[in-house]
Amino acid sequence: MKRKLPWVRMTLAVVLVVAIVLMVIAAGRGSEEFVEQEPDFTAGLVETEGFEVVAENSRYQLQTNSATAEIAVVCKQTGAVWYSNPQDRDADEISNGKYKNQLNCQLLIQYANNEKSIQSTNNYVGSVKKGDYSSEKIAGGIRYEFYFATEGFVIPVEYVLGDDGLRASVVNEEIQQLKRNSLLKYGLLPYFGCASAGESGYLVLPDGSGAIMEYKADPTVAVKYKEYYADVYGRDPAYTLKSVKNNTQTVLVPTFGFCREQGGVFAWVEQGDALSSVLAYPANMVTGYCNAYFEATYRGIDEALLQEMTASEKAVKVLSQTAVSLPRYTVYYGFVEQTSPDYAVLASQVRQYMTERMALTPLADTDVPLYLELIGSVAGTKSFLGIPYETQKALTDYDEAAALINALHENGVDHIILSYLGWSSEEPYRQMNTKGNASGELGGTKKLEALLSLLAEKGDRVFLTDDRVRLYESGNGLSLNTDSARNLTGGIMYGMLYQRSVYRKDVDGPRWAYVKNNLLPETGAAFAKAMSHWAISGVGVWGLGSTLYSDNHKSVLQERNASDRQQAVAYVQSALKVLRGEGDLLVDAAHAYAYPYATDVTSLPLTSSRYTSFTADVPFLPMLLHGYVSYSSGAINLRSDDETYFLRAVEYGAMPLYTFADTSEEALVETELSWLTSPDAGAWIDILAKRQAAVEEIFASVYNKPIVGHVCADTEVYVTTYEGGVRIAVNYREEAVQVNGVTVPARGFAVL
């Protein structure tokens, strides 16, 4: 194996001493003992030109090419070989220059020089091509160290083979920075499993509900595409976002996968998921291959805006003082040993891996619920002697909520799951709720108790839901100045709304800080204790499972308060665990790290971001969750085409959700709820009841069953298959269609 250290000059004497020591150690081992420690690679060996086997078990072989630092995994049962780099890359006519070189690499790096200018290279150009690397066998695999002489980095990468697949790691704690350059990010195995443009199959991406990117792409069209880039668990609010233009979906699970003729492979970030981003390139865009990989953040950099939204606005680059705390970044690769698998087969294997990893258990409940979200109040303004002051504006008080529950039951809607927001005296969104008191504006303690008794009598489940991350004002033991998370400049990290007309921040709208990560378990415990006296199914949390941020607190006396996003996950999970307690836990738009604690997830995305390179939306995320976590659609009544969105909910196995505030749209214009269209429940009861009756009928036998299949049976007609064989066809067309002898009504659905 090659090793060259151009910046280290060893004297001949040192070399001789090292050589003598190594000879003595080797002699002391005994050749017989050394041979016994080597694994037997003869059984089931698959010959791969230029590669040697470095690890093997009953299912797989791990091979490497020491001349190029490539690796390959052989699936012994099928004979499929998964390479780190395309083996016909020299013949690729699409790539040139930068991307031609990248096809040879296993590690992409991005760094900032002393002037904070961002540069990039890869381990082929910066290390392997120059012979500046070393390797050694380790337990179950191989370790490479790449020496970037020009850039001044040493980066160790390890590959370990297990009975369940491959784990590739960058050993963060052993990265060396030998010059003034600062390592920012790295992309691990960017071409592992990639497919040629001429292949059948597709890449499965976790964007929103899920999307596929077919390998067959016309070069004249693909060259106009953009690469796919998305942060796992959404963007970090600690970093500057100048404008918002696209309504993009969030990556909720740290995974993606390839479906190819030889089989399938999926990647899952086991260590460092919250520091990851997913990148994907369609075939014939910059190379002749469709590839995807995870990129990890090692050190943060931001372009902070000074005097923002003024004529003197100026951008200044700010570099994080420290690298992330993660000792090792690890991506797991699981292999689907079935030829030409589809996304349902891939999802089933990912689901098995995910549920075992998270210790998820199948749903026991069989009742098909309606998710109902009611907003009790919003911040309003009154005046006294001409002086304005903030107050609580009642929207859906406790009596009105009870009346709606009764009306729904009278119309045949049973099994309601109510999430009640803006219900307490600390609401809405002004002080962190740690007391759990009823609101006098909404009717007081006795009225709330009466509402909860009604729900219990009807057999419904109720969650009193609260925002657990945003801090608008000091109070209830929390201070904006000392208890708010900080951005890279050390200032308070504020969130704001964005104006849809100009895509910039709404300076006249509300702004909020974020509670420091290390306080989340403490504030969660206080809230859980305060809520224990209410007769409820459990608590609901807004933001805690869907907003993840780092904290760059710079206090010399309290350095422990700083936390990167991976550390933040641990704080969030501690808070979720205590909030779950002995009851249920409802989490809005939950990320994967919340799944082990959530019994109910609302507002699951039912579409992707619909990049031009995407071929179609698919229910990849629902296939991972259905039967293990109860989930709902987004609010159906807030959609411009609510009928089509309702059909999509049925297709994706999502329980319907409706959001009401028992008021008019006009009454919300000057409030933070101006986005809440069609908030009056009265106009929706008949439609809602009719739809829910149909949903209860078709989902009665599959509510707690996994989704195992999904196909397009005809133009605008889709069939979803559940474990046990029940199939539900959804028809988006304006006329009825026949599917397997069953009539599926226009704009409707039927069980096949």
C-alpha cells in the first residue's frame, strides 16, 4: 500500500530504527500465529480484476484496489458487485475536467482558506494521484489515510463489513489540520452504487414523501437540470437565510437508495445524521452516471448579514471557532439481494432496518381516526388610554370546541384525535409555557375540564399542544438574553416570517428566538409536570420534533452551552422522552429522531419538492411508517384543491387532518395566523363527515398494516398494497375506471 508524506522529512537514522523495531516485532510474533489471525477468503471468492479481498462473511466480501483506494462489496448469494467508483469511467463522454477527476474519488472535501474563501478538491486529485496515502487492514475491513499535502489535511476513512452490510466512516477525531486552511465539509463515497444513464431503474430520494429519479435521461435535457441538495432534517436556523423562493420539502429520514437490475442498495447515516445533507446528480447532467451521497458538516461557515434589509446591507463570512463534536461519521449501506427491485421492495428493507434500529413496535390500535387541529387563540392588540398592549384574542374557546366535537359525532365521525393549540393562558407564542394553566379568555379551568370530560366520554383522544422551541418574550423563568440559542456571530438567533410577494423577511411581522438546546429537557420536564393534572391522552409538541438548530454560545464561563446539531438531537430526544412519560405524544411534522417517542405524527408531507430531474412522487416515507406510527396528512381544508389532496392522503395511507379556528379569514388578516385560510369549521362538517365515513370503511382492515406495494395501474390511477394483500385503488380522473374487474369511481377510491 502506498504512503508518501511530502511535508515530513525523516532522517535515515530514524528510518533504520523504525525498520529494526518492526523486524523485531514481526520475528517475535511467529509466522504460524500470524497466519492463524488472517481470515479465510477462499470460500465463495468472486474474482474482481485489480481488487483483493480484505474481509468476508457468509453473505458478503469486501474488496479493495490498493492502487486506486477503491472498494467493492460482493453479494455472494447473487454475485452482484457494488463498486465505490464506476468501472467504465474512462469511457464516459459526458464528464470532463473537475467531474472527470471526481469519478475516481471516494472523498470530496470543501475547505476555507485563511481569507475564508471556499475551495474544494477530492482524495484522488489531492492524495491518491500523488501517492500520498496509506492503508492498513482493520478488524472486518480496511482503513485508508489520505494526506492532502497542498491543502494540509490528513483524513482517515474506514470501511468495515458486517453480516448486515457495509459501514463507511470518516474518523473525525483523528482528522489533522496541518495548515491554516479549515476543513468545512466532506462527501463520503459519492459514486458508490451509481448507475449508468442507459440502465433501467432509478434513484429513490427521501425528499418530502419521496421521489424517484430515473437513470434514463436525455443529455440535451439533463444538462439543464440542477443537482439535488437538501439538508437532512431541514436547514439549521443558525445560518443566514436571505430569501425564500421555493416551497421545498424537508428530508425527514437520513436515507436514500438505488434500484438497479443487479439489485438494490440503501444508505442510512448512523452517526452524524443531523450534520448531513443529501446530494444527487441525474445521469447525463455532469457525468454519464446518476449518483447520490451524503455530505457531512465538519465545521460551520456562514455569510452573516450586517444592517440587513437596509441600503447598507453587507455580507460578512463567519467561521465556526470549533469543529463538530462528533468523533466518527458513519454511513451504513444495506443491500437488497433481489434483481430489479422497485421502491416498495427497497422501502421494505429500509423499514425493517429502521424499525429494529429505533425499536419501533407495530400499532395495536385498529380504529381509524380523524385528526382535528383546533386553534384556541392568537396574540392580539388592545389599547388603554391610547396606549397599545398585547393580549390574547380568543378564536375557538372551550365551549365552541365542545360544540364542534358534539357536531362531528352527531354526523357519524368517531375516533377523533384532537390537537388543541393556543389553549393556555401563556399562549399564544409569547412566553414558554411551563405552568399549563387554562385560559380565562377561553373559559377558564372548569370549562376546559368539561371539554376534556366530553372527549373522554366520546372515546376520543386529546392532546394539549404547545410550541416547545420558540421564545418570543422573557418570562416563566426564561430570559431572551441568557436562554436563547446563538448564531455564529454570537448574536441571538432570530426567526422571522418571509413575505411571499418579495421572498424577503417580514420586518413588520413577529420574530422569535430559540430556546437553548441544553434547556429543552428541563423545560420539557416542567411542562410535563404541569400537564399531569389534566385528564388528557398526552401532550402535543410543535417545533420540538421538526426544528433542529445548533447553538454557538460563546460565553467563556459557560462553554458547555454551545452545541452542534448532532448534540442538539440528544437534547431533543431527552425532552421528547420525558414528555412522552406514561401517556401518548403527538409531534408535528416529526423528523426521524422523534419516531421512537411519537405515537402520532401530524402533517406528514404527501409530495416531494418536484425538482425537474424527478420522475415522480412516491410514498417512500409512508412505506417506512405505516403500521408503526400513526400519521396524518397536512390540513386538508387549507389546500386550494382539497379534493385532490384528500385523494393523495388516501393513496398514501395518511389519516385526514383538518385545522380550524372557528372564525373568519378576515378576522385573522392582521394576526400571525393570516396563513389560515378557510378556518370556519361550520362550512366543512358535512364534507368532512362524508369523507371520513369512506376513509373508515376502506382503512378498517389496514390501519395498522405496513404498505408493501404501490404502482401506477393506469393514467392517474394508483394502487397501494398493504401487508395481508388488501389493495386500495385511487382514481384521480374525471371518469370511472375498471381496475382488476372493480369499478373505481371518478375522483374516488375503492378496495380491490
